[in-house]
Amino acid sequence: DDGIAWGALYWQYLEQLDKITYASTPLSLDKKLFVEKNSDSGPVLLPLKDASGIKQGDKVTVRIVLKVDRDMEYVHMKDARASGFEPLNVLSQYKWQGGLGYYESTHDASTDFFFSYLQPGTYVFEYPVRVVHEGDFSNGVTTIQCMYAPEFTSHSEGVRIVVE
């Protein structure tokens, strides 16, 4: 008949994780890795690219910066990590930080964040991991998607990790 019809088209393909480039929508993600080193004034965080290399046993801090330009409900953020990393906070729990309540859930290959409501603004999430294996690893990407409006999705860039 001559009625209105609705539809959608989604394109999905496979690519090596370290070759994925940054993409954003009203949600924007930036993922950085920092190596914790001891200094005379206490522990300092060095960006992974500026560190002289990471070694087995080093403590690495994952920092994710999320920017949101509008109100959103029911949002899921998944941070994939390298297989050579082991998370230090393994207990899943509800957290409150800077006026934002969210549930953080740690899994074998990722850490998931669940938000029931996001206001416009910039949010920073950090969690520590320990380097447990030597080798050449793909650190994976961080993805975020609004569960009721899947067109609002974004991901960070892929990073290659070499552990000496």
C-alpha cells in the first residue's frame, strides 16, 4: 500500500584492531595508556608513547575520556584490553564519580560501563591493569553505544602494545 515504511542499514566488517582509527558521533571517546613509574616525589604516570618501554610486572593505567553533547539514556561503553594485561580491580560494582552514577563490570577481555543517564559534558574514567606477559599485543578499542538509539555510537582508535 501507500503507507510509510521505516528501515535501517548497518554496515559491519572486520579489521585488525590496531588499524582502526578514531570515529565519533555526539559521543566522543579518547583512550590513552599510562605507565606508572616511581620517582623521588612519588608515583608518576608517563604516557605509553613516552615511556622507555613497558616490561612484565609494570602497572598501566587506562584512561578513557568520554564527551557527550546531549542527554542520553541507557548507554553501554566497552573497553577491550590487550591479552597481556590483567585488571587489578576485579570486583564489579556500582560507582559514583563527579555527579555520574554507573555500573562497572570487569570481564576476562574487557571492562564494561553501564550508564542509565548521561548529561552533556566530559567524563574521565581510569582503571589500573598489570602487565603479565611479554609480547606484541593489540590493545583493542573502546566502543560506546546508546542502547535505544544505536545510531549514536563511537569508538576509540586501536593501539599496538609491545612488552619487552
